[in-house]
Amino acid sequence: MKSIIIYDFDGTLTPHSLPKFEILEKCGLQNGALNPKFLEISKNKAQEEKIDLYTAIYRTYFEIIQNANLSLSDDNFCLGADTVTYNNGVEEFLKDLKDNGISNYLLSSGIKVYLEKTNIANLFEKIYGTTFIYNNNSEVVGIDYLMNDKNKVEAIKDIIKITGNKQDDCQNIIYIGDGFTDYYAMEYVKRNGGTTIFVYRNKNNQDLKRLKDENVISFSTYADFSCDSQLSKFIKNILKKEVK
């Protein structure tokens, strides 16, 4: 079977657990979504409105943009997508695997149109992310599909289907994530014969400890994708029949 690698985006391929979202900086929020105030407002909204954190994050995102009298358009959402900073070696790693016939898939709770504008978008067979509903003026009026923790499993099942695997067969799948939000995806992949990798920038990461306790991690290492890194060597050892 052809090997498949599925990647989370923020915190896995990038140094931060949220994208910066330059449009938020344009609205006056310094460092955009990386500003602690953004997550604080989102968490408060989740509690007050009794909604999940993912929905709260997007509602907060929309409100900040609207309060700045800017449009909820893809052009605004995608500001800065082409200048994203990645973890060491990411671009070369993805290109090397693609050139050697390995299928890369991107699976994120982030905005799909934003992810599709990144410099590495063409290195994936398919990108899964959150999508929106638009009005006749191409402005967002709501969330169409919210990629959350549990929906990541549905996306993996779709990858299994389109790649011709038998139902729930993950033997040729490697999933790479960086947080407890990857729990359901990792549990599903590992339970069905696949390999799960947790990457971190801080070895004392509490999510790493929690997921290890849940026994859903096959391997964990620093988020370094360069050719001589532990991560690269581990993956290429699994793929040694396909990557020379």
C-alpha cells in the first residue's frame, strides 16, 4: 500500500498553536490571534454563549473584523498566508516525500482558504479545514463546516476512502500532531494499525504527557523536520521501501 502522511498545521508544521491572522493586526490587535487577549475573549465567549471553543474562536475572529468595519472576505482572511513561518525543514521535508511518491494530506481546524494560499499548499494531495457560507457579495455569513477534534476522524476516514484503503485500515498511515486536540485522530489511527507522532517545541508539554497517558502516541520528538532530525529519520525508516 502507498504510504500516507497526515499533518496537523498550527503547532505541528508551524511554531505556534494558532495562525497570526494578519487581518486581526490590521484591526488593531497586536500580533493578531497570537495575542493572549484573543484566546481569552474566545474562551469567555464559549462560556457565556455555551458553545464549543472552536465556534467561539471564529465568532471572535468575525466580530473583531466587523468592528473594524472591514469585510469578512477571503482576501482579508488570507492576508499573510504566503509569509507563514514554518518549523525547521518543513518545506524540504514535504517536497522530498512528494517527489518520492508519498501522499501528504493537511488536516486542520484552521481556515481552508487560508491554508490553500500558503507556500506549501501544492505539496499536499488534499487540504481539509474549516469552510464558510458566503452571501452574493462573497462575504462570510456563517460557518459551513467546522473542523474540530472529532471531525478530524471523519476527514481521515475520507482519506482512507479516496486512497482505496479498506474501511478503518490505517496500516499505511502516519499522523503527526502537536496537542490534545489531536487526541481523537491519534486514537483512531493508532487503534487501526497506523503510526502517530507527537511533535513539540517544549519537552515539558502537558499535552504530550496527557496523550502518553492515553497511550495514543507511537513516537514523540522535537518539531524539527530537517533531514538529519530524529523525526525525519524515524519517518524515513518507516518509509524506507519508498524513500531512498
